[in-house]
Amino acid sequence: MNKAVILVGGPSRATRFRPLSMHLPQPLFPVGGKPIIWHQIKALSEVKDLKEIILIGFFEDFIFRPFLGKCQEEFPTITFKYLREYSQLGTAGGFFHFRDQIMRGVPKNIFMLYTDICCSFPLSELLAQHERHGRLGTIMVTKVERSSAHLYGCVVVDKETKLAAHYVEKPETYVSDMASTGVFVFDQDIFRFMAQVMDKRADEFEHQRANESAYGRFEENDENHDVNRLRLEQDVLRQMAADKKLSAYLCTGFWRQIKSAASAVPANALYLQKALADGDSSITATSANGPEITGAVFIHPSAQVHPTARIGPNVSIHARVVVGPGVRINDSIVLDNVHVKDNAAVLHAIVGWDSRIGMWGRVEGTRVTSPDDIDEVTHSGVKLNSICILGEDVQVKDEVFIRNSIVLPHKDLAGNKHNEIIM
């Protein structure tokens, strides 16, 4: 059988996802009408002989319990489990720490996925190449622009053998335009290899301790001196590539990171477009008596959308939302219990839970055209032109224009705001 591990992080990790992560953990934030992590679970459920999915993170146990209960009902052939880390062990430390539970049942292959990614997830093809090449692990890579390659973990791939000849995490100079997608599959011997890496690190630390202590420079509490921390990229993948134990699979479908809150909007668009292409029945089509729909749109069954509204493309409207007459919404996510009143407009924006947008109100951001538009939404405390984000319970009064701004929860906006961070 096969297993999968999804690294979900913790409440202190997704700081760039605020203010949205102040209400809901980033992995459970909805894009394309479903939680971010659901798309990964759905893709994993289609992998042959995959029997268990394990989430590892720092969140309290109860955070994921309702979600995993729903997953158990939707995917009854798969067992779900959440394992909590209680100390900072590094990106691969939790994976290694829980190795006994992961290896229970002796899985043949183990997928590992980061949660903060949006992808077409060709996991069956990834597994097929992994088993065909017979290496210890396979990393899924995607081609990125040369100018932005330094933002990712870069893999030098041998075009003939498909081996990862070299791995560098966020290199200062150009190395390769093949970037890690945060999706991997490993052979069951991966934990033996990690143990060897840990032993090597322990020896290096002891040598470093001896040298630095002699000059009084060794600090015991420095995290760089913590032998229990294990970094997937710098410690494991780099060594696997050096030992020629890592192959690379090129993802030709879509892929994006979901790091900042603004990045949820283009991710939402990609998942909606995929669902529309796949013929997903949850994607709404225009009817004679319904609102005008353009492109891929998700409307929750409990939402009320006036027939004169114009919705789309790339819009998700969630539970119990009320959209009034003449409203225009495109490239946006409208979350639960929002009321958008008559003739208002929501463009390139996220409207948080329980918010209200008054008549002729306007919430508008800037269209995302490149990753640079969403990775950094502020600079030196100043809001850049990007997606407009309203946190939970934000009240926008009638005829008020909120443009390119980030609004924290529980604010009443009675005047126009442009390029501001409203605390």
C-alpha cells in the first residue's frame, strides 16, 4: 500500500495570510469552493492503493477534527489522522519524528506534500515515474521564469536520466529554472537515509561545538546548533541529489504557491477553471431565470443571488451569502454570511465572513498578472497595488470605495480608503 503525509504548519507560520488566518487556519481556507488542503486530499484519493493520509502540524488537535471527519465520509476507503508536533523540529523533523506511525503497515511509497500550494497534482504520473526509476525519492518540479527562480528551491535536472543532479534552496545566483513544487514521493527507506543525515549532522555539530567553544562563540540556544532539527530542503534533498538518489518529475499542469492572503484569488481561479473543464456539477452555469454568469463560478446552494447580478469570471460565493440587484462580482472570493447590497461591485477582492457592503459600494483590488503581485502585498508598511482584502465582519457603508487595501476584522468603513492597511 501507499501513504501520504501533508505538512500543515501551525498558527505562527501563516503570518502573510493574515487577516484571513485570524479567523480560520490557512489550510482550511476555501479556494475553488473547497479548503486548500481538500484539493490535495482529493488528488491523493485517486492514487492507486493509497490507504492513509496523515496531517502533521502545530495546530491544536481539535482544529482539524471536524474537517477530517467530513473527509472520512467523503473518502471512506482512506484512513485520516492528525499528528501534532510540540516543538520546532524543522520542515522534515516532524516527518522523521513520527516515522514509526507513518511506517505502520509497511507502506511501499510515502507521498509528502506542503499544504500552501495550488496545483493540478498529477500524483499518479509522479508515482509511476518514481517506481520506474527506482530511486529513493522523486521531487515534482515546475518550470518558472528565470528572473524569479531565486525565490524557490531550484533543481538541476539531467534531461536524459531525469535525475536531480543538484538541489539549492533559494540560490543567490541563477542555478536552474526548475523549481520544487513542494510535492514529493519517497521509498520506505527514506527514514534510514534521514537517520544517516541526522548522525552526520550530530558529528558536524560536535566538531563545531569544540571549535567555537574554544573561542567562546558557541551559543547552546542557537537553533542552528539544534541537532534535533531536520530541514527537508537543505539537509535531506540536497544530500539525496548529491548521492544521486533523487529523481525529478516535471509537472506540466498549473502550479502556484499560496503564501500571502492575496495569492488565494489566483489559486481560486485555477481550481475553478479546472473544475469547469472537468465538468464539475458544482460550477454554476447561466440560466434563464438566474444571474448572468461568465466563466467559472462557484455559488453555494444556500447563497441568494439576485437575477440581475453579474457574476464571474473566477468567483466563489459561499454559504448564506446574499447578493442584491445589479451587483457586479469578478475574480473574487466572497465568504460565508456576506451581504452585498444593491448595485455594489466586488472586483479582484476577498470579502471576509459576516461582512456587509452597502448600496453602490465598491471593493476593488488590482488584477494579478504575476507572482510578484501577490507574494508581497506591503513594502515598508505601505500597501502595494494588489488584491483588496476585507477581514471578518467589516462593514462598508453605502457609496464607499475601498481600493487596494487590507482591512482587519470588525471595522466600520464610512469613508473611501485607497492603498491603506486599516488596523
